[in-house]
Amino acid sequence: MGLFDKKYCDICGDKIGLLGNKKLENGNMCKDCAKKLSPFFSDRRSSTVDEIKQQLAYREQNKQTLAGFSPMFTFGEDDKIYIDPMKKSFVVSRRNPGSWTDENPDVIPISSVTGCNLRVDEDREELYTEGKDGQRVSYNPPRYKFTYDFYIDINVNNPYFDEITAKINDRDVEGMGTMEYNRYQQMAQQVINNLSQNNAGMPMNGGYNQPMNQGYAPAGAYGQPNPYAQQQPNPYAQQNPYNQPMNNGYNQPPVQQPVQQPVSQNWVCPSCQANNDGGRFCAFCGSPRQ
């Protein structure tokens, strides 16, 4: 067969137009069929015709699931993460609900999430001044402008893809530690809190990946308690079984034992089913903790 011989799609049987062929491991696929694949799928060339047909059947079923998907929470401004706590599932899309028919974003069970991580990418741009001859010259020492992008990497157990990346800021964020920077960081933590619980309620792998040359605030620095902090007893504190002042030779008051504070526990809001890190009221709907 010649290079420009007509080809037919092994999925739908239609003729494939010029430059419209999408090669498979053992066949060809037209661009219209390729558009129906999951937006997170990237292994087309090594997939067989049968595997593609199985995925397209799954995608048709996803349309029906998507019709019953009713998000209660939305996070992100570029890519958006929609969460339906009642159905315990989520969707990642750039479109608004009701307008994502053509995109058909995958409805993913929260129970299939195996990891959730915030990745902050840093970009550095050198700033210049004007020299005596009008040419731009570097400052001494050099000065830079730092901007940041926030990505949430979600690892999932799915037969057609294993990772979803969502960029949650829609413009460059200038300056670490600014109000805008902290807002995206807190937004990412809310996503991690909602997606990092499996059916047994055990936390999955989730956290932050900060720029290497910058510091970051520890857990709990933005008003959220650290649920994993453990109070350690003082190994040097003396125990007095008789509850009497200890004779230390200097007529000093007895050593006071440290009072252990209760460890903050996650709880699920009875009204909106959102995950909360401690506190008396839900961070999402304001309902009181029961």
C-alpha cells in the first residue's frame, strides 16, 4: 500500500482524512474517535484496537454517571476540581457544570485516590536596570522576580490513567508568603483533605512539594491544626507516687508534670459530608460539629 492510500478507522469504520490518522499498536483510529478518549489518557500508540473499544465503552457509561454528578464544592480557577461528597466522587475539568458534555470529564470515585500532592513550580526572571549607554545591565548583586504556579497531582487507580494534574491558579502568583500565595496553598490543602481519605477513613499520601530554595510554614501555620502531631512525655520528669513534694535538697517546689493536650481529630460534617481538620464548626458550610 502506498503512503497516501486511503485508510479506514478500525473503531468506527469511517474513512480517515488526510493527516487525521491516529496510530494504534495494531491498527488506525480517526480523530473523531480519538476525541472521545479520556482527556487524562496518554498511552494511545501502545494500545490495541480492542483496548480502545473497551475504553470508549467505559466513556459512554461515564456520560450517564456524569449526568447524575452534582458537585457541592469547587476548587481552582484554571483547572477546576468539582467534588460531590454525597456520591463520594470528583471531576477535574476547565468547563463549568452543564457545559462539559463534549469533554465528558471522568467521574472518579474518591475511594480510587491513592495519593494527592501539591506541587509549587517556581519561575525566576532577572530584573535589569539601564546603563549609561542606554543598554540594559544587571544589578549588582543580581535581582530577580519570582512567580509561582500551583499544581495538584492526584494519583488514582484507573485502568486507563494513573495520574491527574490540575493547575489551580489562572495567573502567575508573585511572592512567596503573600496573601495570594497563602490562599492557593490553603485551597490545595482543602482539596487534599477531601480527596485523601479512602473507604476505611485512613489518610492517603498527601502533602506539599515546595520550591527547593524557599522555606515554608509547618502544618498548622495557617489556622489548621496538625492531626498527626503527637504529644511526647518528658523522659526526665520525676514521678511521685505519693503526690508529696519531692525532697530535692534545695527546698524547691516539686517538678510539675506536663499537661498533655488532646490530639486534634478529623471529622466529617453531618450536613455537607466534607472532611475537616478539627475545629467546632465546618470550614465549608459552617455547621457545628456533633
